[in-house]
Amino acid sequence: MTSTLSIGTLHAEPGTKTRGTVPADLGTLTVDIPLTLVNGAHPGPRVLITAGVHGGEFTGIDAATRLAALLEPGELHGQVIVCPVANPPAVYQGRLGVSPLDGVNINRVFPGDPDGSPTERLAAWLFTHLLDGADAYVDLHSGGIDEVLDDFVGYRLTGDPQLDAKTADMASALGIEDVILGLNAEGGNSHAAAARQGIPAILVETGQLGERDAETARRLVTGLYGVLSRLGVLDTGPKATTAVRDWVWAAGVTAETTGLWYPEFTAGDDVTEGQVIGHVVDPADGQEHKVHTPATGRIFYGMRGLTVAPGAELAAIAVPAPGDSAH
Ligand SMILES: [Zn+2]
């Protein structure tokens, strides 16, 4: 049995594809959320793919847009919802991780609040209209305009062995070697909130510095075909499982002072505890503040922006997961 796929005012009958926008009321304004609904001719799971949760992250949006154009409903066993720009104010106005509407990072407030700030309302809209009812979820992010990043897939462990195994299987279908596990499903990330709902959900981080890179986007589209194939939604697509290396987050480094930022690392660097990874020069007094890494491990992403303020995230370090033999 196949049925009509409907999100707000958009509908796709079985065997058809519909592209358009659906208005989301954020209290003080309404934003139009772009959506492509691909309703397969054959029954199967419903897969949600989002990008543009943050502004300044180009590759994911590029890949989602390409995928929305490519998917053919006649070939699909199930339904695919592609939302290439989940957070239009952040993508089109701020081009930052926080929304220009209220300064909120939407990926810290899922599942949102229908009576909250505009960004909290947007999170609630996305959660209710898109995440709820999905059988699998892929959230595409990239290194932002001021961020170096080494490609990785992330997901949260929930303690439900069946769910965690299904999520791990999805993560291994993308063709990305490094997988970083979150040891619980707490917090306001969309993929964490989805995991708490029992939905296998992965975060995909590809590309860096907000760059357009057609090759990276095409590789990501191929990876998404791999995930859809693994989920049984497509018969075609790469079937291979990548031998992944599992990591866990070890430490985040944040700025302690205001100033000019001189990083001395790039993403993918292996660092040892105590190593200097950059320095901040305070223009007020010319003082140089060295920044040391608090842990040994690999930097998967880090700050490349020109200036920093206290609390700014400078680097995120992961270590091999216990028991991972691929390392
Ligand atoms: Zn992001």
C-alpha cells in the first residue's frame, strides 16, 4: 500500500515528485521552507534529508539540491523528503550558525518550542512536520565560513541496541571513513532529538570554510544514494560498506579572551595534550595568549575566523573509540 505524501500544503501522490515551499509561522514572521517530496511507486520507509540547518555551510545544501533533482519516484521503494534549506534566515541572511532573527543556534534547541523565540518555533515546525513520522533521518552539515573541518559522520548512542545498530549501518553506507559517536542522545541537536524519538539519525559533516566544491558535493550525493540503497529505498546505488573508524569526542577548546586568532593547526591534525594549537592577541594591550589542547587526539573541526570572543569554539578533539580495531 502506498499513500499520498503530504507536508502542509504540499502533496505528492504515489509515483510522483512535488517541489515547492511550505510556510512556517514563527510568530513575528513567516518563512517559506523549500521541500521536495518524492513519493515512490512502491511501498517502503520514509527518509528525511535536511541541509541548511546552519548558515554558511554550502556543501550539504548543494548536495541536497542535486539529490532532489535526481531522485525518480518510479525507482523508489518508499518516500524521500528533501529539505535543502531548513533554516532560511540563517542561510540567506546571517550565513552563520546562529539565526539573525534571535541569535539562537537552532541545532541546540530541537525539538523546539511552538511558543518560543522564532528559531525555537522553527525547530518545533521542522520537528513536527518533517522529523515526526520519518523512519530514518540524515542531517547534512559542513564546515562554516570560518570553520576548518575533516569530513565525518556523527550519531548518538541511545542504549537501544537495535536502533544503534541500524544507525551504525546507515553511517557506514556513506563512504566516509570517520564516524564519531556521541555517548548519549541528550541535547538539542536535530539528530539527537530524532534518536530520542527512536528514529535512526545521522549527522554528516563534509566540506569546510563555506566553500563551494562540486567534487565534494557529488561525492556526498553518491554517499546519500548509498544510504538510500542500504535502507532499501533504492535498488541502485553503491552497496559497499566502508570500513569505518569509530571515535568519541574527547575535548572542546574554547577561547578565554577577546582578540585576533592565529590558529596553528588544520582539521585532521593529530595533537598531544598540552600542545600549542594557536594564540590569541588582545589588541587592547598587545598581550599574546597561547591556546593549549587539553587532550591528545585528532582535531576534526576548528575555528579559522579572524577574531574570537570568550566562549568561541576553537577546536574539537576526538579519540579512537574504545575497542575500535580499525585504528
Ligand atoms: Zn552545521
